[in-house]
Amino acid sequence: MKLNPFVKAGLGLSFALLWSCPTLAALTADKNFGLEVKITGQSEDDRDLGTARGGDVNGIGLDLRPWLYGERGHWSAYAMGQAVAASDIIETDTLQQASADASQPTDNGDRRSKKNYLALREFWVGYSGFTPYPGEQLKFGRQRLRNDDGQWRDTNIEALNWTFDTTLLRANLGAAERFSEYRTDLKALSPQDEDRLHLYADVAYQWTPGHWLGLRGHHSQDDGQLDYPVPGQAADSLDKKQNGDLTWLGLEANSDAYNWRNSNTVNYWGSVTGMQGKRDRVNPLSADGSPPANAKRHANLDGWATDLGLRLRLDEHWQVGAAYARASADYEQNGLQSNRSNFTGTRSRVHRFGEAFRGETGNLQTATLFGSWQLRDDYDASLVYHKFWRVDGKQPVAGSGINAVDSDAGIAGSALPQADGNKDLGQEVDLVVTKYFKQGLLPAALSQSIDEPAALVRFRGGVFKPGDAYGKDVDSYMHRAFVDVIWRF
């Protein structure tokens, strides 16, 4: 199997980081190594809502993730690999949608997901000696970046990240850029990630016990070279058609609502975010195949988004809640998000905009009702209902897990097949149920990388019913469901 240069570099860096610790014996003295075994079964029907051939997935996959961690004094190092073998192209990773763009069509073999592949998930070195606080650490390398609501960061990416986490103050500061997927099947980056630098910072203060106020910022600088169309030459799906700079600034407040261990009778969360920036887009060829008068067009972007939620604890087992999110037509997320969080109050992280629909905050309005149940550390379950609308009925949503096809234009993608002013996108019901077997004891520094106990069986699925915005010539329902069995040695 031939590895691309970035994968080779990642392998070399992983071993170099680990062996840079005093000795391999020091790494393994506390048994800080292991293997995560994950078996995933996936059933998915009508991702394209019946508008094209295909769109179905039925298969089972084995995902092996060996990891190794070492610590000496203020220094630490970590690496995790991955080997996947499956009967179909399935998602064994809840971060896959954001990092691999597996649902996006491509005509280039350098970015086509395969059933079997090898990957490097993480490799980093850390230093925690800048302050005397135990929750402070600087990490360099490919690592898991994540915030509580999953709407700003939740991905594996190359980064320099500083974290400060104490009882009263939490902060993050860093820079990140994706240089490779570090997978043997995805040999090229998506055009959106190519030459795109992310700078981010956030700080939150616990102003009274259990209640946090925070400020978040993110800047995305994309100065990658654009690929202009050439008459008589076929376009490539990996051609870079847009670049530009965008800045997000947001305020947030919550009652530690994403901490499933809290025992508050009432939990809340709220955030408001503004986005500004500029974007250049490549113009297509003229109708006669000749170059356009202007090679590109420039636009200034200005958008906003909000997410509000309230959850009530009925007793030690049951919780109910409601949430509302809205994003303007020009708003878009920064590309590092997964939109998965513990908003239902359980240990299981659930997609904020539907396990099937998988919406993104951009020209999207969502009303959500949910209930959850938890029995000690053994079981939890969440039942969620979503209703989706477009904010502007004449523009597409920013993105989703639905790839309907315009039968007249023959174009596949996340854009809606018509712009007739109808805002009703549809509705969805999700169910996530988990059985936990035992609590694993892992080094505290791995809390970002491994956020589950040692063994579990989980069902997560959603049924989506398209609304009138998709027209009348689509199927009545689509579903996406997974069964995950995880065991960590």
C-alpha cells in the first residue's frame, strides 16, 4: 500500500514524538497504551430522497484504534492510529462528516472514500508547565479540538492549542490548519480546507456557582489559489472555486448544561454569534463555452446565528427540554464543527440538527423538543423531535446530510432543488439509546481524545420527513441509523 507524503510524515512524527519522551519504558510504566475496538452497523435509505440512483448504505465495519500515551514531568505525548475494514462505505466515526466530506460527490479518485483504509487520527506533544494550574496545557500536532456545543470546534486537525481550565475560568487559544486527512484513501484535501488557516480564542467565567458567561472568536483566512475554468477542459470536483476571510464573534451563557453529571433542576444555554467577511468566487464559463467577462466575483458577507435551550429535570432519571436555533441566510459555520453535544442531558452526544438531516447553521431555523432518561452509569436514552425551516425561502441551506438532485439541472448537492419561496424543510424524530458496561480509567490528558467509558453498545438513528421545500417528487421518508459496539482494552 503506497502512502502519500503527509501520511508518511505523520507516521514519522508520531514515532518521533513518542520516542522523544525519556524512554519507551517510561511511556508504558503506567500501561498508558491500549486498543479501541469499534464495530459499527449502518443502515441508510434515500439520502437523495429518491431523486437519483443510489443513496443507500447497508453494511458493517470493524474500526481498530491503537493508542499510546506517555508523560514525564510537564511533558506528554500521544498518538492514535486507525484501521477500518467494512462491507460498504460506512461511517465508523462521528467526526467523519466534518473531516472527510464523505457525503459529497467527487469525480476525483484522490478524494473518494473506500471501504478499507488506514489512518492517523492524532499525534501530538504537550507541555503543561507555563502555570501551576493542573488544567493548563499547550499541545502541538494533530489533535482533537472540541468545545461543549460542538458548533465551533469538534474535529481532528493539526494545531497549536493552549488550554486553561480551572474552577472559575476556562480559556482556549490556538491556530489550526489542515494539511492532510492522513488517510490512505483520501489523498487530497477538500477545496474548502486547502490553504485555510483558523485562528481562534475563547474565554468563559463562572460568575456564580454553576453559571458561565463566555466570549468566543474565530477567524478563517483562506488565501488558496483559485482554479479558473478553461474552455474545452473538464472541471475537477477538487478545483478550488472560492476563497476569502471570515470572522466570527459570539457571546454565550449556560448553566453547565452540557455537563451530563450536573444535578441542576433547570439547565439553560444560549448563544448569539455575528459573522463578517469577504469572499471571492470563480465565475463559470459563458453559455457558449467562452471565458466570462470577469474571472471572479467579490462579495461582502454579514450574518448572525443564535441557539437557545432549556432543560428541566423531573427526577433523578428523567429530563425534558426545548431548544430553538436560527441563522441568517448569509451565515455559515467555520468548517471545524460537528454540531454534536450533550444538550439532552445524557452522556451520549446527539446531533443538534438531526441524526438524519444533519443540518448546519446557515439559512436554517430549527425548533426542537426532547426527553431523556438515565439510569445511574448503566443506561441512557434520548428521544428528540426537530422541525426545520429555511429562513430565506429563495436560498439554499448552508449544508445538510440530504443530497437531493434537481432532475431538470441534473446537479447533486446540498442546495435545494428549487427556490420557489417555500420554507418548510421537514421534520425529524431521533432516538439514541446506550448501554454502558464499565467505566474505564484513562489519563486525564486524554479527555479530549477519548470521551466515552470503556465499553458500550449504542443505537443512534433518525427518520426525516421532507417538507414542501423539496417539492412533490421526493420520497416520503429517509432514515439513517447506526449500531455501535465499543470496547477499549
